[in-house]
Amino acid sequence: MTTESTSVPSSSGPLSTAGRPSVAPPRGSSDRLALPPRRRTLPARFAAGPLMAVDCLAILCAVALLPAAHHAPPLLVPLVVGVLLLDAQAGLHRPGGAPAAVLDELPALAARAAAAWCAAAAALAVLEPTRAIGPAALLTAYAIHLVVVTAGRAAVHGRTRRVAAARPRSALVVGPGGEAQRFAASLGQRPEYGIRPVGVVGLREDGMPPAADLPALPVLTTAEEIHRAVIQNSVREAVFLADDPALVTLFQHYGCATWQVGAGSGDTPMGEHLWGYACRRTTPLGERRGRSAKRLLDLAVAGPALAVAAPVLMLCALAVRLSDGPGVLFRQERVGQHGRLFTLLKFRTLRPADETESATKWSVANDARMSAVGNFLRRSSLDELPQLWNVLRGDMSLVGPRPERPYFVAQFSRIHAGYAARHRMPVGLTGLAQVHGLRGDTSIEDRCRFDNHYIDHWSLWQDVCILLRTAAGLVRPTGS
């Protein structure tokens, strides 16, 4: 299930094409993944807690003003759960580029509150008919709910604006030079958004002049300059005017909140904008709604699979011990999600001459030193079975981009656009590229494209499909 064969470049210099910032190490540095140590991303500026508290307060006020006969848990509990879930599903607790106007939110709030109240009233009428709420009382409670939730959210948004204006966060603007300078100038004049641009990461020049009313901000063109700017200016926001997954990953490693504005931001409510630019917060994959479900799938499959495979694991271990001597397991440093290093486990199929060969030799598939047992384990992919333990530990997932050694990650990041962006997601035992035959001596560029396509369109069902296709492929092994 590994992906270990292609031509490897010998250059060690940084990549810099078309004016794009380099995220590779400078000359003379070690061949490590060019990502900084990961910092914790700060919570969203406009936290969900106060808005959820307002929802709960509105429900309590409305229920408290109902006749005493209707004060029952069968009414209150479904209301609280229903309103919170519906509002969360609609993104009414998520942050936007600026605090939304409550009037822009009112239609969505009113529709979801109506659905929750009608469902709760119907449930109460079925469970306790003597406490059923009449139409007049239901409309009154609903109206009180809307009044309280509107006033409460207006107060929360107003306080958020005041705090943002008083304590703006330093930000870098990423985009074409002239456009980024003009956007930064406009944003710098409007403190209500709570963002203070301190520099521009220029992807390319667009031939247009920067804004004339404010001095041009420094233009950053290398990873080293970005690093210094983030540290020296305590940058906590990165605003993207153009899509660049590799730079999004880089800034998220620094703990920065990342925003996409303009045409690439998708559908956003009318009130969510930065001075007329539609905006949305780009969420790291690890923070998406499916993170917990993906991890549960890993545990639900890897745990039983490891138990069922225990006899096979013991037989493989015994065969390696008898054929190749001590040292049944092979441990190797690999690059995981967000550039974190971990120790990958495999059954030993070949004993390398030294650590340098282990870290930098690309493929040993046809090495004459490999025994018959080692060759069989590689061709059948049985040498990968110990990685189920890596999955249980959380180093890997069942499905994701295949992990690679730091030396090759640095090399491929220089010559393949988007290779570093593969590390937005947990690495996997198998992946979309592998089930399409991209294993062994196949194109790294193709694998990179498949991996990023998988990440951009991830769903739990796709993970299940890839696992089923991988299981079907094991009956006709082709080796790794």
C-alpha cells in the first residue's frame, strides 16, 4: 500500500516560480518538510458560546411566560436541543468576516425557531395531552422567543464590534500585488472589522498600482519573510484574495485564522463581508464536522482488524525471524498531518546498509538482497499490517494520502505544486490514488492530484468506498 517509486530530483534549492512564495528550505538547510512547528489556532473571533447562550435564554423566557400547565421537560428539552442544532446547522453560530447584522440573520432564525416550537408543541401534545399548547399561546411564546433572541444577538454583535475595533488583530493579505495592497488599504481604514493588515504576500503582480491614499505595505515573497512577519508582528489572521492551499496550510501551522474573500469564498449571507468582499473562514480539515466520525471509523475498523489479523501477524513475524534474523519490525520516520513526524511500523523485508540508505533510497522493490519471504510480504502488502497500530495510535488514518519520508517530502514539495498541501489531512494506510492504481512505479504528480482531490471532496462515505475497493484489490495483489 506504499507509494514509493519515481524519479527524485537532486536539486536542494528553494522553489520559486511565477513569483509565488517559496515554502521550501533555503540552500544549505536540511531536507526537511518546509513547514514550521504547528501552533494552536486561536478560537474564532466571534465565539459561538454567547450566541448559543442567547438562544437558550430566549427559550427560557418564552417558556416561563407560558401558563404553568405547559412547564414540562418534554417541551423545554426538545426546544433547546432543536433550536441549537438547527441554528448550528445553518451556520448561525459560526464566525463570519465581521459580526453579522441581526436583521440579516432574522429570517433564518425565525424559520428555525418556528420549526423547533411546532415540533416541541406536537411532541408535548402526544406525550402529555393535558398540557397541550393552544395556537394563541404558541404564537405568543414564539413571538417572545424572537424578540429576546433578536435583542440578545444584537447586543452580542455590538459588543463584538467594539472589542474588535479596540483590539484589532495583525493580518497578512495574500493575493496579486496591486489588488492585495488596495484591499489592505481599505481594510486598514475600517477598524470595525478588527483586522489590521501589516503586510502583503504577493503571489504575482497584476500590473495595477496599489492604493494611493495609504503607504504600500511590505511585500513578502519567501517563507522566511513570512516567518519573520508572523513572529515580529504577532500575526493572527491571513486573508486570501486568491486560492492557494499550500499557503493556507502554512498559515494554519502558525496558528493563524485563514479567510477566503472575493469570488472564491462561495455562497455567504449578505451580512458576512469585509468591506463588500464576501468572506468565509477556511477551516482546517482536522476541525471539520467529519473529524470525529473519521476517527470513529478508524477505531471501529482498525481495532477489530488488528484482533482478527493477530494470527497472520504472528505468522509473518515468525517467517521474517526465521528468514532474515532478528529485528522483525522495521521503524521509519514519516511525515504526517501538518508536517508532524511519526514512526511508521512495517514488517522488515530488507535490512538497509545504514540509516542514510533507509532515509534516502527511493525503492527496494527489485533489490537482490531481498529474501523470498520479504518479496512475498511486499507483493501481498502484508508488510503493511503493523500500520494498523499506527492507526489506533492516531498517527495515521485508514484512508488518506500515503505518508512519505522527510527527505522525499522536501524534494517533492519543490517540484510538484500542491504536494505540501497533501498534509492538510491525516495520512492513510490507503487512499484514492492507491485504488486508482497509483502505487509502485507511478507518477508523483498524479498521486498528488488525486490526494488533493480526495481532501477537497472528502466525505465519510468516500472513505468507506475506498476501504471496500482496497479490500477487493487485495485478492489481486500487485505489490507496493
